[in-house]
Amino acid sequence: MKPVALWVPFEVTTLDGVVDFYTRRLGLFPVDGWDRGGERGVVLGVPGPAYVELVSPAPGAVAGPHVAFALELPDGRAVDAAHATLGGPPPARFPRGHYGFTVRDPAGAPILVWSER
């Protein structure tokens, strides 16, 4: 498995204030964002292939803070190969269109293994 980037998704209850903190105070920069079905989110870049994803869940969803790790792979075949090694629920398309699956590390932290392709 050869990752493309490491993502750290973080669910928050006050998206605008947290985005302001990470961008104005820490110097991260927006690279993507969405507002669908009541869920709002933004992906912030840092130098190098690493990202912090901030999500305000849809109304009624359990709100964070929850932290997970997301391992981006180059394509769907790499995701399928990772699944064969790691196990877990079968890969599927997520609402934003990416393809992947989630497993837990030995300490119980969720890890999303995915590709944009």
C-alpha cells in the first residue's frame, strides 16, 4: 500500500469558528468544501500531502468532537487491494463521491481508506 496523503477528519459543532482558527491563526488554507443535506464541511491544506477536514454534521447526527484518520490511495484498485489486506466492511461510494471503506486500528480509532477516483 502506497498512500497519496494523510487526512485527519474532525467533527466539530461550530464549523465557522474552527475554520477561522485554523486558517487565520495556524495558516492552513481551504482546498475543498461542501454544504449538502444539512452537513457542512471544509478541507484545509497544509504544506505537503496532508489535510485537516472539518465537518459540522447534519441536524440530528451525533456531533463531535470525533477525530479519525483517512488514508488516501491513488485509485479504486489500490483501495480494493488494501481492503483485501485490512478487512472490514466492503468498499463503497461515499456521499461526496469518493470510494473506500473504514476499519479500526488496534486502539479503536477509525481509519478511512479511500480514493477520489
